[in-house]
Amino acid sequence: MRKHARTSRPAFILASLLLSGLALALAACSQADSPGLSARNAVQAPAAVADAPRGEAGIDADEIRVADLPPEARHTLALIRANGPFPFPKDGSAFGNRERLLPARPRGYYREYTVITPGSRDRGARRIVAGRDADYYYTDDHYGSFKRIRE
């Protein structure tokens, strides 16, 4: 009968390091979604922009600066400008503006793109809607409201 092969010390150390790194990465991901991290939440929920009266700080209440978008939205915007690749098959599909919250444009003018929501098992509620003329709109409530994205 054959004895179990012994794992060499370097292989054991390498495996331990890899598992430790994976554990740290998973812990960092779960902490990023935790409500207790106010610095991270401040980036994802720009209250100063949402609550600002029209014209304050050079931006209207229905607008949001690129820098104030969640990091995932900035990533999606970069993908749109680079013409992909996009993570979901529906990204780039026509957005019909049935809610009529965006300026009226001809059919096919707007396209929708998913903004990944950490922890969500599906596409989530966040989107960027892009117009042909490089006009961009962000929604975090699945088309219930929009903010025009400003540079």
C-alpha cells in the first residue's frame, strides 16, 4: 500500500500565502459593502450634490459630476467611451425613455448600460443612459430619476 505523498515545505508556504491573500480580498470586498464605512459610502451617495439647490457650486440639482459618481459608474462611463467590452449582453441596448424623464429624442437615440452594484446577484438598479451626442445620465433607482453627468 502506498503512503500519502508529503507536501513539500515551499509548496505548503505558497498554498498558505495564496489562501491568505484570497481571504484578505474577500474580507475587503465584504467590508466595502458594509454601511459602517462612511468614506466609501460618501463616494457612492453624494448627498451634497443631491441636496444642493440649483446653481450651487456650478452644478444644478439634477446633475452630478463624474468625480461624484460611484466608482463602478465611473468605470462604466469609461467602458462606454471606449466602446466596451461590457459585462452584460443587454449593455448598449436601446433605451426607450418611456418614463419621459430625459429630453425627448428620436427612437434609438439613447442606449443603456449597467453600473455594477457590489453584492447584487443580478444587474441591480444602477444604469448610465448615453445619448448619441455624448450626453450621459445616471440613475441609481432603475429609471425612477436621472442626473445628467457633468465633467
